[in-house]
Amino acid sequence: MVMDKKSWGELAFVLVVFLVMLAFFAEVHPIVLYDGDDWNGLSRQRNIAFPKWHDHNPIKVLPESLMPLVAPVAAYAVQPFLGDFVSSVTLVSALVLSAFIALYVYFFLKVMEKRFSLEPWVACLLALMFLSFHFLVFRNGNYDNAYLFGSTNLTCYFHYTIPALWNSSLVLFFLWRGIPGTRRIEGRRWQDCLLVFVFYLAICSSVLHNIIFMAYISVEFFWHIRQWREQRLYMGLLAAWFITLLFEGLGGRAGQMEISLTELPVGQTFYSLMNVLFQNNKGILMMLVFVLIFLGSSLVIYRRRREKDTVDIAYREGQQKFLACALIWSAYEVLVCARAGVGGYIDRTDVTMGLFFYLFFLMFSASAYVFHRKPGALVVLPILAFIISCRTINAQQSLVESTMGHVPPAICAEISRDIITQVQRAEAGGAASMELHVPKGDDRDNWPHPNYMGEAVGRLLYGQGLIPYPIEITIVPDKEMNERYGIR
């Protein structure tokens, strides 16, 4: 890639996006080590970074390999400067997530610029609005508004949000670089080796999110079905995906779901998805207004053009393909989420990211087409970007915290520091075992600090050098800690 002033300007824009996202996830709405899943996920490295037959999560190579890497980086590279392990985990996690978001935005910017021959400043403004809508689409009240990048805890950011970003970014990369199904992969080229590694992490990320990339591959494959023998790259990717689905279907987690195929609540799950799309929500309403305006305008402009050029044809085919992707995603996700139980996942923002990615792309492709054909309309683009940005950062409408039970992140961090202090104090006294006091949770297993998390706590602290030797830990729910930290 030749670097000129325009390229440096785009990179500067993406760097600003990265820094803003870093501040958001490190300070504004920080991602904090808190519940049992977080302690376990940070402390348990996947013993082999490959799909595992009959494992609990057979194909989750990306999240179960990436998340545990946060702990040693936080302990050995960041903690010496911050002086606190919990804050270090927050910063490293925010860095990782922000990098994925920045890459996602950068690829979107390049796609808009290439497909519609837009000036970089136009593509940057569209990318800014694209990013803003991820925070805006569920804005409806004054408190605890959901957003597409949000998740329920540190673990879910690695298991849901990051796989969604990775697969969406791969779709955008294919669109930007125009990678065809006839592309030959040769091991002698380092670019191809890297590409295969990227494919591997995307397919082996999450059964709920690899469909984002594979829906695109499926549509492209059937779009060129007459040359199917030549589409070796697409066929290879589809074959690998079907194998991972087989692994996942026979895995431990799927085996715990006792719903038979004939009893799947497909109708109720589909209804839950429709509730997400057509809820009485100001953010959704704003998105629909944009869709109607730009899709309607683009349709009028397209039909009035008697001689269609390459941009017209590419726009029409792109809209048709992404609409097909959205339909495939919906059908697949309804079936998978129905298998997991009624409304178990389909109404989660970190699950519906794939659908909104397709919808946003349809909307912004239409707007880019309008601006390409009617350059005079660009005079309103800065105003639109300003309106959307101001609406997104409206301080009167707070966003939901990424912690179990929506406990304030500062309280979550203090509880985790308390847990670390208790263990360190016990080892300083030479104890081989200890009782670890945690807040009283639910009556089933004391979630979010379950009775079985003692091993994970000891494993994480010993593994990262915070304690000198392993220690046996017994969890003791303590209502006094609830009162001390103001937890209901």
C-alpha cells in the first residue's frame, strides 16, 4: 500500500477511533475482572489451540486462546507501571478490544472509499457515523442503554464481541481487496499463510458468530455457482465451517441442552428477534429513517440512470448480496438460539451484532451511492455526522455497565482487589488452605462468585506470580461483604 497524505489522514482518523475506544473501555465504562467466569477464563489456557472433539466448547479457539494471554501481559508488562493487577487487566482488555474495533472501522472506511470512489474525508465521515450507530441504535432512555459493542462481563467480550468483530472485519477485508473464490493459496507466500491463519481464527471463534463470514462466503459461492468447480477457496472455507459445526453439535455444551429437534422453539425465538428489530426505540427509529431516506434515494437514482456503469452494477449486486447475508444470518441464528433455549441468546446485543452489521452496511452503501452520484448532496454530510455524533455522546443517556448485575465497575474492581488481598494475606501467614470470603450471590451456586471458583482464583494468582505457591481455596459467601460494598 502506497502511503500518501490521504492514507496518513485515514490512519490518523483510525488512531483517534482507537484512542477514543480505549478511553471508553478503560475509563468511561471499563471492562473489569469480577465474576467466576472472568477468573476462570483468564486463568485457564486452552491446552491445544485446535477444535477439540467432545470438549465443552469444541471450536472456541480464538476466545479461549486470546483471553488467557491478557493475564500475563497485565501482570508482567502493565502492572509494574500501574501497581495493580485488576486495573492492568482492564487496560490490556481495553487495548485488545479497541484494536479490533479500530480495524473494523478501518476496513469499512476502505470499502466505502474503493467501491464508490469517495474522497477519504467522505469515507471517514461515513465511518464515523457507522461507528456511532453501534452506540446509538439501542438508545431509548436516560439510564442503562444497551449498545452493540457491549457485553455482560469480561469473558463475554472475548467470547462474543471480539469474534463478531473479527468475522465482520474479514467480510469487509474481502470486499476491500476483492478476494475471489478462485484465489489460489500457496504456502510459499507469507500473505497466504497469514490469510489462512485469519480464516482459522474466524471459523474457530464462535458458532454464533462465524456465520457472519460464512454467510458472505455462501452468498458469493452461489452467486458464481456456474463456475463452482473453480471456487476452490470458497468450497474449502465452507467445508471447514461444516466440520466445525459437527464438532460443536457433538460438544459438551450442546449435549447439556435437552431440547429435541422436534421441540425447538423456533417461532418464539424468531419473535424475540423481531422484538429486537421493531421495538419502540428511538435509536432503531433513527436507523429506520436513515434507511428509508438513503435506500429510497438510491433506488430513484439507480432507476433513472439509463446506462449503468460498473458502480451501478456493483452497488446493485452488493445490496442484493448483503440482503441475502442478513436473511441467512437470521435463519441460522434463530435455529441455533432456539437450540439453546427460548430467547437464550437472540436478544443479546453481542449476538445480534452480525445482523446489524449487515443492516448498517446496506444503509451506508446506499448513502455512499447517493453521494457518489449526487456530489452536491455532500454539503449535508458534515451536518449529519455532527447530529449523529452529538446524539451518540449525549451524557444525559448513560450506557449500561459491562458487569454482572450492573454493579458499578469501581465496586467490582474493589471486590476483586479484596479477593487478591485475602489470598496474599493467607499465604503471607504460611497457610496451605484458606476460606475466601466473597459477596453472597444467588441461592443456586452463589453466582456471580460461585462456590467452585476457588481453584480458578488460586490458579490465576499463582500463574501470574501474585502469590508464591498454590493454595487450596474454599469459597465462603459473606453477606457482610454485600453490605460493605453496597451489593443487593
